[in-house]
Amino acid sequence: MKVLIIENEKPAADRLVRLLTQIDNTLSIMAVTETVEGTINWLQSNPVPDLIFMDIQLDDGLCFEIFENIEIKTPIVFTTAFDEYALRAFKVNSVDYLLKPVEKEALNKAIQKYELVFKKDLDYSKFEILLNQLQPKIKEHLLIKIGEHYKSVQITDINCFFIKERCNFINTRHGKNYAIDYSLDKAEKMLDPKRFFRVDRDHIINFSSIKDIIVYSSNRLKITIDGWKDCDVILVSRERVSDFKDWMDR
């Protein structure tokens, strides 16, 4: 098996090479690239690898920029220190998503998954099957408890998921706030990323519920939600402003 490693941290790259060699000593490391630009150039001028191990945050940007510039059909195992890109990763040719420090057992399972699904027959239509299996199911309704009763709320009727006084809530188009059992981390994985965006640690907002976006400072944005009169100030966190603008610019 021929492997390309995309990793900008040398210790992490060396560790990955060592673990891969321990798992399969017949495995061939074709190259280690460190940047988006370098990876694009390498892929355009070299034979196609069987499997790619890809870090997400590279020296000159996020690895997803690679997919915006060239077509990649090779299966990919993502290796990263950040868990917030999982959904985005599974929209491309992802076999697995491993968090650093990558453990040998998890790495071995990822290779076994690749061999089971892809190696015998490189039918790339199987990517779609794998994506459906690995991506969390997108919810259409949310069951909430109100006193002794239960109420089913349609996801599209939710303006915002938010945290207040260490409790989790939703705000609906009818102006009602309801407590929910889900954490925002869990809720985020069940929501359609085209419709909902987590603007900061405490708020996930519905695209269609945004009333206004105001420049709050040189690198912050303030959001107002339609119909939510007692809404606290919602500010897009600095590190998410760029992604938020991309999400809005559809």
C-alpha cells in the first residue's frame, strides 16, 4: 500500500510513520507534505496514492482548500487535534477521523476499515455508503419535556440553541424558550450544517432566523435573531468569523 502523509508538525509526522511501519512493514510512504500548496503540487505531479493521512490545520491554511483546487478520489484518514471539523471531513473521502495523539490501535482500525471497504475493489461509489454510515443522522424533530407533558418541535422552527446559567435551551419561532436534555456539542452533530451554525460556545443559530448582522468591532460580528425579544447579545467568536461569513455567503 502506498501512502501520502500530509502533516505540518514533524514530531507528529515521524510518530505516524513509525506507527504505520509497525502496523504494516510492507507499507510505502510516498511523501510527507506540510502545506496546502505543496500538497496540491505533489498530487498533480505524482502517481495517485492508495491512502492519504491528512492533518487539517496546515502551515498555509485548512486542508479543505486542497479539495477546492483539485479533485481527490483517494480515501483519507484525517488526523487532527481538533474535533470540530468532523462533519466537514466526512463530506469528502474520509475513511476515519482520528484525534491526536493518534494511538496505534485506532490507527490500525482505520487501516482495517480502509482495507475492508476500499482495498479489494476501488469502487468509489462506496464512499457514499461509508459517509451515510459514519455521519450522524440529521434530526427533523426534537422531543422536549414540559412538566408532565412531551412536545415535538420541528427542527426548522428552532431559532437558536443556547446555554444560559449552565442549562441548555432552544428558542422557537413562536418566541418560546424550552429546556432540552441535549448538550450543544451533541445537538451540533444532529443538525444540518447548511441550516445551523455554532457561532460561539453558547449559541447555535438557524440561518433563516437571522434578522441582522452588525459589525461589532474590527474582527467581531453581532447577530440579532428574528422574534427573540429577550435574546442576549450574540457575538460570533473571533476564530469563527471567517467560517461564519463563508456559511452565510451561499
